[in-house]
Amino acid sequence: MKKGHRCWIFVAATLVPFALIAQPADQKPPAGSDDHEFETALPPLDQTAITPAPATASEPVPTQDNELNAPLAPLATFNAEPLPATATQQAKGDAPQQLRYGLRLEGFEQVGLEDRFRALSALLHDGKKAANATQIRARADEDVQLAERLLRSEGYFDGTALATIPAAVAPGAAVPVTITATPGKQYNLAQIAVTGLAAEPQALALQALDLKRGQPIQAQRIEDAEARVSLRLPEQGYPFVDVGQRDILLDTVAFTGDYSLPVQAGPKARFGRLRTEGDPVFGVDHLNVFPRFKPGQIYDSRQTDDLRQALIGTGLLSTVSVTPVRTGEVLPDGTETVDLLVRQAEGKARTLSASAGYGTGEGVKVSGGWAHNNLWSPEGALVLDATAGTQQQEVSATFRRSNAGLRDRTFQAGVAVSRQRFDAYDAQSVSLTTSLSRQSTPIWQKRWTYSLGGELTATRETPFDPADLTRPKNTYFIAALPLQGGYDRSNSLLDPTRGFRVTAKLSPEAQKQSGGGFDTYARMLVETTGYMPLVANSFVLAGRVRVGSIVGAARDDIAPSRRLYSGGGGSVRGYGYQQLGPKDQNNDPIGGRSLTEFSVEGRYRFGNYGIVPFFDGGRVGESSSPSISHMRYGVGIGARYYTNFGPFRLDVATPLGRRPGESKLGVYISIGQAF
């Protein structure tokens, strides 16, 4: 409301009643009057015979019109389609004549509202054409109301708008329409008050409100401030806050407004226990694995949201909600215990997956998988995978228990049988693996990750024998304890545009050869990637550095599949898979004990498409000390098509300083960025 005077103007239409005075039927005209003589001359009505006149020859006898006497058809059967155009209209191509008009805005730019007005304007939404002048006027009236709403939203409560349309224009000319905004004075905040609260929640509400005396009374500013109150108090122990309707008292002389917001905070609360209802996907025992809070802690809505997101991340619920529920239990400090009610709706437990790719030197590879993610409840999954490729085949079965006794902790054990036929080696392997890990997923990306594992592998391979320059078959029995740690500050798992990642791997291993000795060694690898957005986030500069080493055994004593290699789509592009580094007399790679690689990409995206020029380099050494001497380089360009599950990648590269036997081009196709 406003202080001061208001003038209300009422326009009323007065209807003047009138009456038709009728004479009673039994009242006769007085004797001697003209009407009396006229009625005396008339015969009585009941003595008058009314006989229809015979039809003459020129007058046909009217016939009964059955169509007119027939009942009307129901309204619902009426065909509202317009009549088709006549042949003449079709030939001429006649179309309804439309009026063109132009729009000019005045007074909007000075208050910064022109862009918002143009985005919402009715006059600008139909190509500046109308069926007639009435439609132009209707649109202009709508835009006048829009302009006044926008002015009020920015604190110009006395602002007005006016539409001007000329009565007539030259034939064929566009009708000029002018919308003029007169903002007047902008109103600012004066007194700011939050009512209905005790001292502690009132201080929290005022802090969250963050409104200052003298600030313009703008709708977006006020709504954002009130939203902060609704969020901040539940974060500080008040889950049942109720923000009421604001009141702004305007002073039309000082052009200020006194702002008042009623708020009901409810009791300050502490976490109690979890309850559940709905589909029994998870019992209370397993639900208690997910919270990051303990009973008795001050309530924080962020912890409640975190619990809900963790439950969504299991992939086993179609919908889930977590709601605080009052218990009425008041603690000695005056706080009240609140329980969390988890409502569950079961989702699909079975999933199918598939992927495909191609790489020079690696060939075509197609992978598919089936999983039942809750076969052994809770969250005990059976995962079956198969890979078919021109140079590798594999089948595997894995048992996985997610959130195994601790949130985000995964236990898994699996068996795999594989066959690989690369230029570097042929291998037929059987592996048993187990691990306890904390890993990122596309739904739930984690900052810190780790993996502690064990592996037993029996593999028959074809190592290069430098003594007689042959590749005899040999069987290796390998036991390993693979360890991995990671730190991720990137903003996406599949398509990062900012941040960095660091991953370190260490695998102490023991190996026994058939007919040979017993060897121990350690495999180490460190990789760092970084991403920097440039040019309004449409161009991302990405880089990768990878360094690896094997210590403790000679290269030729290590199974070929456990050595270090470089080259390929996830390594140095422009070279075939595993093609960099030492080679035998047939120009086949042997592998090494040290690795150094780097990659630089410029990722330019436009819409759902992208272009990625890149430059890669790398080397593999026989010794265990990484080096940058004798590096080999590749350069190329890639295309990206961005989908909702990650970018589709096509890279084409060529080696620099190409040597005999090396391909001129390398082609790599896969899902996801190169790194």
C-alpha cells in the first residue's frame, strides 16, 4: 500500500427503466368515443367465419417442407472446418491480407529493460504481421501491460506505458507502433524487518536476507533474498521454517518502501533415526550406511539432501524422498528430535550396456554387458561382460557389493578369460581378481578415490627372446597387489572442461615362469590431466602427462603383457596400438620398463559438435628410468558429437618423422574424450 492520497475513478453507466402500460382486456372504450363506434361495427369474433381464399391459377398451393420441419442435428455433429477454397481462389492463390507493422520503443533503454521487453513482447512474436488493425491494437495493449509489470519489477511503482498507433497509413506501408515507457522515480528500501522469530533464528534470517537500506526494490532481489531465508534456516537446525507473505509499505513522497517479512521458524531440531515406507528396496539397517551425520547432531538440510542423492546414486530406486518428521521429543536444551522418513519406489535392477571402438593397430572392438544390480540384496550385483574384437576377446563374471558396510565402499571379486593377439605379443589368460575400492561414477563423481586389490593370473604368452631372436611360447603365473589412489577436481567424469586430476598406481608383483625362475618387481604409473576453459567456455585447453616405471626385474624376464607400451588412441595418436618403443627384427614392439607421454588438445565446441586439434608425444625405454630423450610425436585433428552420456570421438592423426613400417594415418573411434 502507499502512504498519501489515492484517487479512485469509477465510471458507471445508468440504465433508465421504462414501462409499457397495457389496458385490461375486460375494459371497454367509453360510449361516444371513436373506439366505441369502431368496436360496435365489428361482428363478434365467435360468429366470424374464417375461410381461406381459394388459390388462383397464378398462385401455387404451398406444399409442406419436410426439411424445415425436421428436428435440428445435435450441435456436436456440426462440422466447424472452413469451406474449401473455390477453384477461382485456388487459381489466383488468394490468401488473407495481413498488415505489416513496425515497433519503436522509447524510455526502456534508460532503465535497462529493452532486452527483457523484446524477449516477451506480443508485438514481436509473430513476425510483425497481423490479420487486421484490431489485432495490432490488442497486441499493443498487452505490451503496455507487460511494460508496466517490468517497470514495477524494477522498483518503478509509479511508472506508466503508452501505445501509440496512427489512425491511417499509406496503402502497403507498415503501421508504426510506438510503446513509450515513463518510469518515474525508482523506489528504494528503507526499513527492513523480519517478524515472528526468536532472537537466534531472527539473526540468521536477517543475515540470509542480506538486504540493505537504500537498495532498489527489485523483484528479483527480493525473491532471491527470501529464497535464501528458506534455505539458510533449515541448514542451521530449523527444518520446518515457513516464510510468509512479504509486506512493502511505499512512501510516495520519499520514494522509499518499508519491507517486512513474517517468518515462522518452528523448533530447532536434532537428527533422530531413519524410518522408511514404500517399496522395501533397502531396509533400515542398510539405509543407516548412507548418512554422513550422527543422531543427536543439529539438523542440517544439506545432510538430508546428501542422503537423498546417495540413494539416487545406487540406481535401484525410481524415486526417493527424504523428509524430516517431528517426534515431539524435546531435549533438555530445548531442541526437538526429528526423524527422517525415507520413501522408496523400486526401480529397474537389471541393466544392459554396450560399447564399440576402433583403433589403428588395435582393430575393431565391441563390448556388451548384463547386470543384475540387486541380485543379492542389498546391492549385491552379478555382472557379466563380453568383448569381441578382431585382436582381442574376453568373457568375465563379477560379483560386486556396493556400499559394503560403509558408504561409497565397493567390494568386488571376479574371474576373466581372455585372448589377445597384438603385434607385441599373443596371450591366453585366466585371471582371478578382488578389490575394495572407492570410485567415481557418472552419477556420483568423487574427489578422493582409492582401490586396494589382489590378482592371480595364469597366462600363456609369446615373449621376444633376444638370444635367438625368436618368440617362443611361455607360461607365467603372476600374483599382484594392485593399489591406486586418485584426486579429482574436474567438473565432469566423461567430458571435463575445467579442473585437474591426479592418479597414481602401484602394483607389487611376483612372477613364476614355467621352466624358469621366480621374479619380483613393482609397476608404477602417475598421470596428471588438466582442463582450462577459454573463449566463453566454448574452447577448452586440455593437457595430459603420464610417467611410468618398472623396477626390480629385467625387461625380458617380465611377461610381455605386464610391460609398458605406448601408442594408440589413449596414448600417442598417430601410431598404432603399442607401436612406440623398442622393436624386434620383424619391427614388432617389445615393450619396455619406462614410459613418458604427454598430450595437448584444443577442444572447440559449437552446439552438439566439436573440433579438436591435438599434439601428442611419447617414448618407451628399456631401462626403468623415464626420460624425454628420443621422444616421438604425432599430430592430428578430431571431431566430437556430444550426447547426454558423453562425447562420441573420432580422431585422425599422423606420426611426425614417420619411419619405415609405420602407418601414414591413425584412426581412433570411441566414446568419451581421449583423457
